[in-house]
Amino acid sequence: MNNVRTFFFATLRDRVGVRSIEIQIPTQTKVVGFKTILVEKFPALNGLVDHALVAVNHEYVFDDSLIPNSAEIALFPPVSGG
């Protein structure tokens, strides 16, 4: 198992109700699988987390990226501007 620290920002933090959590995920989990685990743990994230920006160890990643051991993961809601 892989123990990761996860930080939630803005509306994601509001939905979860905490700023951060420590969670165990299976080794070799990709970002897309991590999002599924989060929705199972926090159903209020359903629909939001699919479009969230994800940073692992301070670098933005894609859904097919592997999460390294003991990673710090940050989730940001999608933003738009003009």
C-alpha cells in the first residue's frame, strides 16, 4: 500500500469538509484510479473530481500518471477566465 497526503482547495475543500487527509492507496495507482477512490470515500466529490486539476509532488499530472510512494497530491477545481 502507498500512503499519500492529499490537499483539497476551494470548492473541493468545501465538499470534503477538510483541508487535507492521509489516505492509503494501492501501489501503482494512477491518477484516474485515485479519483475513483476519492469519490468512494467522499461521494460529494462525484462529478467535480473528474475535471479537477491534479498536482503530484508540486507538478501537474494527467489521469494516466502513476502516483509515487508517499506523494503529496493537490486537487484544484477547474477554473475559467477571460
